[in-house]
Amino acid sequence: MRKQRLPLRARIHGMTLVEIIVAIVIAGVLGAMVFHMIISTGRMNKAQTSELMRTMQARTRLERICADLERVPAPLVTNKVGLVGKNNKIGDVDADMLQLVKAEFVGEGPDLRVQFSEVCYLVEKVIKDKKEVTVLKVRQDDQVDGTVTGEDRELSLDSKTQQVHLNLRYRADQNLSDSAGWRDEWAVSDPLPRAIEVTLQIEDLASDSPKSKPRMITLTRVVMPKAAVSF
């Protein structure tokens, strides 16, 4: 006996309530995963951009220090402070102080002349947003008398809370491979050093979470001071 075929409409079944709920749950999970991925990517890009900007700013500060070191005249100006480097610490922060005389050409044509000025780079402890941090400052004075009395100007970075480490090493020769030849301090009575290693380190303390590690940016450059002016 031949089976009677059901009409097409009778053979098509709709989704059950359970199937609909499962589909909604799966769609919700996938949507949450995609949303979390977008948020995480945005935060990562923002952090990378911020770190890149801080690195560029730190490099600009380092280049300024190195440019001034290259302008230290040799032989030293008679009875004037040529270059003094002092090893110093503020707590566990390297806060070396550098004081120098720099020479640069100013004016044009017949008015071209050599101008001397004293510059001092130092790290100081300040309070920002109710937190104790260290910042890099520069002081400049056009009166070359061994005491830099100009107004301090902070070489600030974009982060509001930070620690700045400034470490300098000096040597009387250019044999950089000899680790024993480096000195932590340089007296004004010494001849001009042949090489100066400048290390600038920025420590980001913006996060208050005890689990987060400070982000460190460390830049190092070796400068070979050269005479900006021949006497």
C-alpha cells in the first residue's frame, strides 16, 4: 500500500523556543568577544601611542643635554667653570647634576660673535597631584661667573606623575670598551673629558594599581665634547 505524502507546508517546522534561546546566547557571547577585542585593541593602541610620545619627548631632552655638552669650549675659559659633574641620588633615583659653560655663535655678518652662557641640569623632588615625584630642570645664566643664578625651568613630559633619572659618566680617553675608565664625577680642575655618557630614564608611575609594574623608558648616548670656539 502506498504511503500518503504530507503536504510541503506540513513538513516545514519552525525553530523551537530552546533553539531560539541558544542562538541568542551564542550571538551574545560572540558580540561580547568582539566588543572586548575592540576595546582591548583601542587601549593597546592608546598605550603604545602614549609611550611613543613620551619616548620622543625624552629623546628631545636627551638631545638638548648632548648638544650643550658638544658646545663646551676647549681649552676652558680662564677662571670660569668649564664643566662640573656631580654624582647624586634622591632616594633610589639617580639625580646627577651637570653644570657647564657653553659657547655658541650669535648674530650674522659683521655682528657675528661668540656668546658664553652657563647651564645647569639637575633633578629635583617636587609634589604633583599629591604625589612626590622627581623632575628634570634646567637653569641658564648669561653671566659666566661660576654660579648659575637663572630661573629654573622644568623640562616636563606628558605624564603628570613620573620619576626622572639622570646619570652621567665621564672618561679622560675615548677607549669606550674599557669599563674601568669611567668616572662618576668630574671636577672643574680636570681637563675637558674626552667622552661623556648621558643616560636619561623615565619611570611612569601613573597607575595606582599595586599589581602594575612601572613602565621604564631608558635612553643612553655617548658624547665626545668638541670645541665650539677656538681661542
